[in-house]
Amino acid sequence: MIVPIPDLTPVTPEIIMTVSAMVLLMLELIVKNKSIIAFLGIATAGAVFYVIPMSYGETFGGMFISDEFSAYFKFIFLINLVLTILISLKYIQRQKSNYGEYYSILLFATAGMMIMASAGDLIVLYLGLELMALSTYILAGIKRHDIKSNEAAIKYFLLGAFSSALLLYGISLIYGLTTTTNIYKIGEYLGEAGASPAVLLSMALIIAAFSFKIAAAPFHMWAPDVYQGAPTSITAFMSVGPKAAGFAVIVRVFYVAFAEVQADWTAILIGIAILTMAVGNIMAIAQTNIKRMLAYSSIAHAGYMLLGIIAGTQAAVEAMMVYILIYAFMNIGAFAIIILLERGDELKDYEGLAKAHPLIAAIMLVFMFSLIGIPPTAGFIGKFYLFKAAVDAGYTWLVVIAVIFSAISAYYYLRVVMNMYMKELKEEAPIYLTPSLGLAILITVLMVIIIGVMPSTVSG
């Protein structure tokens, strides 16, 4: 009996990323500058993905789908990975965490995200999610000598394992009902058989599991401690990649597999979105640590992004996807400034920054304004498209709530600006500017400004 060999063309970028990660592990003892191999792997994967049209398609019997939707998210994952490596190069050396596996685990985590975005089957989805999750658990605790980093990794692992168990239980329920794990076949079955209490229970469990991955309340409790304890470069990586992967999965699973019960999951997501925006923005006000503040900010932004899922139109989903791309630039940019200063993670450490380093303060101001949503920054464009799509879909009242919480967020973002510009400089701390870090900051601030001034770059 001849076993047919599946077409591996659609999965080529993921294979390249995985092989690059394994090569990095093997060359650890030989090559000193491992980041070069990482960049080569990323460049090759990106080239295959965007140069070869044949990389689109299905394989493994429809379990893996490479299409325009997954391509967009993979583009975000690769941007996130490149920027993370740029801000990591000298930072992890100063943190005494320049272990050989650092870059390879980053590549493994990104490969997991790419698999999640292309999953056409719940089993493939789970495999990609675990590859991403196990890698990020390790990265959160990569500072082995730091007790805060160890604590962050343990908390992330324990709560992540709990959410994975919920997801598996939800998958087992839906498999028992439909006898398939294929997302499209589940949608066809439920379209004919209709909803049942077991379907709703499965849906609720899967929502809970994905809410953990995107740090949506009330499943957000891991984010502040993990963001604070993990190395800042990994915090930046986790704030964008897993969140984007989570939203990619939510769109495919709920719009395809659970399309028949859209009214039910929309009602649940409305409650989660409002709670997420409330918890994220209100709790951020009380924070004195900038990494914890940005953690709650990340939670709040997950609430805004959920509006795109709730609205349910193509325009709303596209607006949510644009918002994630914009969020990647402004959030990684803010964390890059934190790495650049490295004078401390407390808000008081930013007092008088404008007097000592006016250009750095101005760049941080751009990122803070963008996170608030003040024009002419990219953050305003992202919120405008998202809120407009939700209003067009009939969710004006929900947008009003989001705008109120967005106004509340101005308080804690502007507090950073006030410390930089309106407080006296106590002592001038050194900055740790390297070419790679400077390049990352330049890319992020330029994209935030360019998208804000010329929104057609992402919307047209």
C-alpha cells in the first residue's frame, strides 16, 4: 500500500520557521551571533509566503488552510518577531539571559502562531496553540536568576494549562456531538442539526480558553504579573503575538464552526468586551509600574478588538485586523523605549525625561498618544475604523461605552507624559541605545505616524 504524500507547499513557511529554529539549536555551540540565522529564517519564510503564489491552498485534507486571512496574521507575526529580535540583541546580554535557545524558542512560538492562523481543524489548532504556549512559558522565565521572572513563568504555565484543559474539554464535547474536528464540517453539521445545550457548553468552554489567550476579563489575571516579571523584550512579544493569534482563531472558529449559534456567542462576547474594557482601563489607573500599566492597557485593547468580532460584518473584522497591526507597532514601540531607558520600570523613573532626552520623550509621547487614540496617530485611525464598523452594524450603544472607557484611558497614558514633561529631573540615567534598538524604535514610530497621516497604507 502506497501512502499518499500530502502537498507541503501551503505549509512551507511554517516548515522553514521550524527548521530554522532547530538549526539554531544545533549551531548554538558554533555560531556566536545566532540572531543572523534567526533573521535568515524569517526572511526565507517571508519570501516564500509572499513571493510564491502557490503557497496559498489547503493540505492534510483541509486541516491546514493557507489563504489571505491567515496571510495577514502571519505578516503581523513576522513583524512582531523581527521587532522583538531587534530590541532583544543587546538587552538580553545585559539581563544575563543570552542563552542559545532564546532565538530558537522565539521562532518556535511564531511557528505555533502561524499554525493557529491556518488551522482548519481543531486538532491542528490545539497543536499550534500548545507550540506557541509552551514556548512563551519558557521565554517568560528565561531570566533564570530572577525570582520575578520565575514567578511569571510559573503563573503563566499553571493558568495556561488550565485554559488548555478547558479548550480540550470543549473540543471533546463538540467532537462527540458532530463526530468531526474539522471546523467547516462542524459548521455544516450544526447548520442542519441546530443548537443544543451541549453545543452551547462547548462554545462557552472554547470562549473561556481563547479569552485567556487574548487576556480578556475575567480571564486576564495572569497578564499583569507575567508582563512585569518577564524580560521586557518578551513582554513586548507576548503583548502582540499570542493576542493576534487568539483573534485569528476566534474569527475562524466562531464565524465558521459556530455560525449557527452566533446570537448566543455574540451575547457572551458583549459581556466579556465590556468587562474587559472596564477592568483594563480602571485597574491601569492605580498602577505605578509602567509594565503593569501597559499590561492592563493590553487587556483594555483586547476589549476594543472584540467589538470587531461582535459586530459580525466583514468591515468590522477587517477593522479589527487593521487595529491589531497598528497595536503591534505602538505597543512594541513603547516597550522599546522602556528597554532603551532601563532606568527602572516605575512611573517615577520617567520624571524629567524631556529635559535629559527630549527626542526620546517626544517619541514616547507619540506612542502614548497613539495608545489613547489621539489624531493624527495610527491609534486614532484604528479606533475610528473599528468604532465606525460597530456603529454601522447597529452597536452604537456599545461604541459609546468603548469611547467612555477610551477617554478614561487618557488619564494613565497622559500620566507618563506629565512625568516626562512636567516633573523635575532628579538624576540623569544613562540610555542604552544600540543600532538594532534604534532601528526598531525608528520603524515603530514612523509606522505610527505614517498610518495616522496616510490611513490608506493599511485600509486601501
